[in-house]
Amino acid sequence: MTPAERDGLLAQAGWPPGLWRAAVPARDDACALWPDERSGLVRARAPRRADFVAGRIAARAALVRMGQPVCAIPQGAGRAPVWPEGIRGSITHAGGVAMAVVGRARDWAGLGLDLERDTPLDPDTAAAILRPDEPATDPLATFGAKEAAFKAQFPATGAMIGFDAARLCGDSVRLDGPGTDALPCAWRGRALPVRHWRVPGWILSLCAVPAGAAEGAP
């Protein structure tokens, strides 16, 4: 991804207020990590190291833009980032770039970000992502939306759910498929809002669940 493409995605209109974001090129430099973060690189190969390092750099840059102090962002359950108290966030990486988004927990119940190359999926992959009750017009957008939704719900639920657990419905992903009966009631059957941005060659998906939106009736 070129710097112009990276900046273009970050500058797209339609980002919800109360979110801060940053993007940096991949960088294989473990010295840029804090000690508590380095356990995430045990036995990692160079591409994975570069993505991990860049993700932490992007996350810290987003936190600074938010007015927060820099800090370690270690890896927790399911390899998910462990954010400072009172912060929600998400990291994604693809094509030699990492992006991060952060917001305040009082504003957001969950955040999920997913970056993909905008290339057609092969039929087998598309079939694994799509449910029979989903439109097949844009499997890649469906994939990105579900990935973002999975990231948004995981810190609150701890649930590792499959593609058939979620259904894309317009501008939301509904958690109503197999495996969702194990979710906490506040998240079971919920419609999680998603947004997409495209620049030539790339698609970025965001699931930003407002605080309180994962409560009450579906």
C-alpha cells in the first residue's frame, strides 16, 4: 500500500466521531516493542514480526492522537490486543501496512477493524464465508464486515465464532447463527453496525458498537 492510499483510507468521510486512528508501514524491528509485548513474537517469522511491530506502533500513535500516554499493548487471549483500562481498540494489517483505531470504553462497547486487498475471492472461500441467507454480490465486503464484527465482540464475549455465526444485513452484522447461543445475552442476536471504505485496490471495514447498543432487545 502506498502512503497516498494509506492516507486516503484514514481521511475517508464517514468515520464516527469519538474514534482516533493511525496507520504505519510494516516494520520488522523488535526494538520498537515494549518488553511486555515481545512475548507475542516468540517463534514468529519475519512477516508476522513486521505486522505485529507495526500494529503496536500504529496503536500507540492512535492513543497519542487521543491524548493518552504511550504504553505497552500486550497480547492477550486469542492473540487479541490488551488495551489500557477505559480504552477500546482494534488493529489490522495487510499489504505491508498496519492500522489501528481506538476510542473510549464509555463511548464504545467494541471496536473491530479489518483491511483487505480488494481482489475477488475464489468460489470455495466465498462459499465458506457466505450463508445461504446472505447476498452473494460482494463476498469480500461480507468477509471484511464479519472479521471486523468478530474483533469487536471478542473482548466482551471471549467467543471464537465462525463465519456461519454471523449474517450481513445491509450496514450491520447480526450474530444469530450456529455457536451464538454461547454468547452473553447482551450480544446474542445483536446487529452490530459496520462501515466500508474503498480506495483502488483496498477495502477497509469498521465495526464500531456504541456503548449500550449491545443491550436490550435485538
